[in-house]
Amino acid sequence: GEALRAACTRVFARLHGEVIAACGTSGTTLTIVIVNELRGEMTCANVGDSSALLVAADGHKFFSTDHRLEVCLEERERVKEHGGLLAQAQMGSGEGRGP
């Protein structure tokens, strides 16, 4: 529920702060999956481009959202709203490189 979502958000924020303090501009991805067998519930929270999959004999299902800028409009908008500038990297020749 909402309490679990808030707890995951707090953990992500704390770990992000620790990574920034230790490494400056470095970052990471994180996916947490919590299974409550008594309630028959599974909760997935993620940040970045790491994925969670539920795999069964008949196929698989993604349980996470990909936050890579090249595939996630919502993430691009979030970055812009926080003052970020999005542009394709360029090689020395001026040719575009990357997403």
C-alpha cells in the first residue's frame, strides 16, 4: 500500500544521498521486490533502468518501469522540470551518438 511505497521512496532517497556524498556525480539503479505470501501480494519499486520480471512456464511479465530517457517520456519531462537539459551527445565530427 501507500506506507510501503513511502518507505521505498525514503530508502531510495537515502541511498541516493549516500552515493552522491561518496562519489559526486555517480549514480546507480535499484529494484526492490517485496513478496507478502500471506496476502498474496507482490510490490515492486525501482529507479533507473534495472528491471524486475516474473517468469513462468508460459512466459514473463515486467513488474518495473524503465526510466531510461530514450524510452520514458515521463522521465524526460521530470528531468526538464528540475532544470535538466536533454541533448544527444556528439562525437568530435559533430555526428550524434547515443540516445
